[in-house]
Amino acid sequence: MSKKVNGKEKGRLSRQRIIEEAERLFARQGYSGTGLRELAAAAGVNLAMINYFFGSKKQLLKEILDGFLAGYLEVARQELQGDEEVRVRLDRFVRCAVAYFASHRDALLVTIAELPRDDPEIIEYKAAWGRQMMEIIDREICQPLAREGSRRLSPHLIGPLLTSMMASRFLFAPVMERMAGGGEVRGGREYAELVSRIVLDGIEGERNHNYGSVN
Amino acid sequence: MSKKVNGKEKGRLSRQRIIEEAERLFARQGYSGTGLRELAAAAGVNLAMINYFFGSKKQLLKEILDGFLAGYLEVARQELQGDEEVRVRLDRFVRCAVAYFASHRDALLVTIAELPRDDPEIIEYKAAWGRQMMEIIDREICQPLAREGSRRLSPHLIGPLLTSMMASRFLFAPVMERMAGGGEVRGGREYAELVSRIVLDGIEGERNHNYGSVN
DNA sequence: CCAGGTCTTAAACAAACGTTTAATTAAAAC
DNA sequence: GTTTTAATTAAACGTTTGTTTAAGACCTGG
């Protein structure tokens, strides 16, 4: 162990290690299901360090959620806006967001599992993030699509829908891995392509569109 | 309060009330975040009744997961098989599954939030359910589509994808409700239609399919 | 009426929980 | 070299946790 750090960095490293282990444990056992003693042991720090750095367990959770959601929002901003047509930007966004999810898998799982929780300390801040996300999706996807003549889509439905699609693989991964004959964790590349294709053209993908109306 | 039940039914009613309140509380506070005393108070029963009926807290969770997943599997079996073309059956399945999710909202949230947990007592049983689900989806969707000439789809990707799409609205609902200017819980009918349309034809829906290849 | 099963209760158990305190070490600043 | 500041430690705080126990209430079948 490299205990000989420059001094000033020592605390920062402990702090970082706590966050990383918290994401790992919260994803596997849940936020409430993970004790601070177990977390401290996994991170190799003293129990009191967690409250020293973050003030409380809930504040640590907030920091994890904030870090992940801010990064996701950043991806949406960067990939969804531009002069290209909606299809191109949507395809780019899906690929980048899936890649972002893959590299922040634990934080993603923590965020999704804590989404439905109605803790008053956290829900309002999640709503604030949601408002920004809806704004981007409405401006860059829904409005352009409506201008092209497609039916008007509500960003409040499309936003969660897109996010859930891109996250589905990671959400189900623990179960899939336990299933025989499949589920080995392959590169997320082809998965991103599948999601993009379905979002753009449906499950049959760029063919067979000459069916009559259904129902 | 109708305390005057036929006698033999009394226990069954208490048991039922415990399950209902457990779904409600687990959905809002998480499984680990809900204490048995709080649950007992909400259900109007004595603390010891929970262990009397279910043996342990984890067994109660298992029963909730099992009830929901069995119902979901039943919907998939009933709506996905038949002689109609894939599009028709998929459309029907999406509408029925969304309706099922809507009427079992709390159990759905509990199930999704507990999906990534790797508790050895539960994960193997979740995997058993997943295997049955993958079997149905492969037989009724992936294979017929491949026969029609579409690209071969992996049920291990399509299954979680479909489920996540149909669940997205309910998963994000607590956050959406807190957001201003939208998110009022409207009937799931138009939401089911949106999901079905995207699955079948993509986000632009039944038009504008004459774009060139992307990227 | 009484025996037998189901259901309900209050009380206690050890263990684990999140948080706080006070004392100590180590590096930085002056 | 001394003062400040940041990082780390062990120990204890009072609650709350899931579970168990033993006794009592209730209704049912004989």
C-alpha cells in the first residue's frame, strides 16, 4: 500500500475510496442494507472517517447520486444538441449514454434503486435534476420531431423511457449472469446499437414497415 | 372496522394486510429501510405476527417478489402466444403488461429495486424466473422475427429491454410527480400505446422511414 | 364443556445501527 | 521550532434492528 503520499492528498484518497466502495456495496446490498462499519472496513478506513468527510450517511448517498446524475446530464447536453437531424443525434446520445452507464455501472444501479424512494431530503433534488433533463429532451427531441410532422411526444414519457431502455441491461445483469446459457457480460457496443435501432425504427428495424394498422 | 369475520378467515385477512402494507412501505422506503415494527403498526397487527405468518422478513420479501413475477409471467404466456403475427401479439402484450404493472405498482417497484441485489437466498430464484421468461420471449418473439428475415435478436437483451420500457413510467413516477408542470398520473392507456408504438416502429412511428443509414 | 388448533399479545433477546466525542498523529504554515 | 490545520483513531452513546419466547384469547369440532 502506498501510504507515502504527498500529504495533502492523503485525505482526498481516503474520501475517494469511501465513495467507490459505497457505490459497490450500495449497488449490491442497497443503501439501507449496507452498514457504515462494513463500508469502512471495505474502504480500509476508520468508521468515523465517513461522518468526518460526508457528515452523514445520507449525505454520502446524495454525493453518489449527484455525481452520476450530473455526468448523465452532461452526456445528454453534449450529444443531443447540434445541427444534425434528430435520428443522428439520438443515435449518438444512446451510444454515449450506454457507454457512460457501463463505466459507472454501480452508481447507475444505486441511482435507479433509490429513484422511487420518497425521502424528503432527496426527492426534491432528484426533481430538480429531472426538470433539467426534461428541458433538454423536449427542446432537442420532442419539439424537432413535432416540427417534422410526427405526433407530439411528451418529454415526461420519453425521458424515463429512454433512460430505462439504456439502463435495462445493467439493471438485469445480476440476474442474467446467474442464468445458464447466456448473459455473459459482452461489450456494451452491440447493446447500444440494439437500443438505438429500436428507438429509431422499432424492433424489426428498417424493414417490414408495410403492415396495416394494428388492433 | 369489520372485526366480526367468520373466524377462520381472520388470520388470512391479517396476513393479506401485512403483504399489502409491506408492498407499500418497501416501495417507498426500500426493503432494508423498512422496520418490522413500522410495518406491523401500518398493518394494524402485532409485531410477532409477521414472523408467525412468514417466518422471516426475507421470506416476506420473497413472497412479494414471487407473487408479482408469477403474475407477470402469466401475462407474458397468455398474450405472447397465438397465431397472430408478431406485431399483433407484441402490441397486445405491451398493453396488458402495462395494465398489470399499473395495478401492481408497489410490487413492481419493490421487484425492480431488489433486482440487482445479490442475496444468495433470492438471486437463484430470480434467475429461475428469468429463465422461463427468456424461453417465452425467444420462442414467441425472437424466433418468429428471425424467420421473417429480421436480424436475430437475443432474448437476453430484448427481455430486460421490454420490461424496462414498460416499467419506466412507474419507476420514475415519484420523481415526476414532484416536478412542476407535468407528471400528473394520467391513465396508463396512452402510455401503453406509446411504448407499443416505439417497440414496433420506433420513435417517429409509422412514418419517415426513408432515411439513409446513420453513422 | 372441554380439548385443540389458530391467532394474538407483551416482553425480552443479542446484535447492529448511525452518530458523537475526545485524544493522537502527521503534515503545513508561519 | 512552534502554531495551525487536517487526518485518523478507539471507545462509547442511545436507538433500532430481526427474532424468539411464553402466555393468553378466540373460535371450532367433538
